[in-house]
Amino acid sequence: MKRIISTFSLLFIGLIFLSSCGSKDVKEPEFRDIGNVRLVELGVLQSTAGVDLIYYNPNNFGVQLSEARGDVYVDNAYLGRFGLQDQVQVGKRSEFTVPALIKLDMIGAIKNQRELLKKKEVMVRIDGVARLRKAGFSREVPIKYEAMQNIEKLRSLVALSK
């Protein structure tokens, strides 16, 4: 009987957590900066780059980011697919760094290189999903980001195909 009650209590706490994640009080993390852009592996058709994405969690609670994946577009041209390199512990009301790996489509990079190198800013769009965990429960949330970004930090990735 105690086992049933404790299982029910754990399930109840989890349901409260999952329902609170969908409440109006939960704010999306704020994108702050891109850092540590680096080439991991250079290939003819596909290359791998590492990038640290810096965010701020404005919420009054922390979570664990256990998985993230999606597509990256620069000026509506497909750049590649990203994935989370390591799990990230996100503290409440704090800045956190997301280490991501991007599988770059080198054919697309070569096609768009000349135009991108002329610009100072480009429209960066990210479409994907992330899996958040707290207290043993997880929830998948969409990642939607679109904003103008200074291309200077990404220039080394775009210039790979030279």
C-alpha cells in the first residue's frame, strides 16, 4: 500500500511539473550570444562545427536540457542540422551555455558563400525540438528562433568552402 501511495505521489508531482511547464508563467529562454565557433571535422559533402549558444533562463526554476536537435537556416538557405553535444544543467534565473554540433551541408555553403560574405548581418532561423527533464519527468518543447545576427562569428564556417 505504501508503494502505491508513493508511486501515486511521484506521478502527481510529475503531472504538476508538466502542467506548470505549459503555464503562462513559464518564459522562454532568452538568446544572448554565440561563442566558441570551431571546426570539428572538415569533409567534402558534410563538415562538423561546434558552437556554444549562450542563453539566459528568466524562470524561477531550473531544468536539465537532455536533448536538442533541429535545422539551421541562414537567409532562408539550409545551413545544416544541429544536435546537443552534452546535457546541460539550467539553473533558475541564470545564464547557461548550450554546446551544439552542427552538421554543415557543404554544397549549400559553397552555393551561398559569396552572398553571405558580402553581408554584415544575416537572418538566422532555427527550427527544432528540445527535451527538458526535471525530477525524473521529461517534456519535449519546440525550438523556434529567428533574428538578425552579425555574421562575423559565423564567417569562419561560411568561409570553409574556399
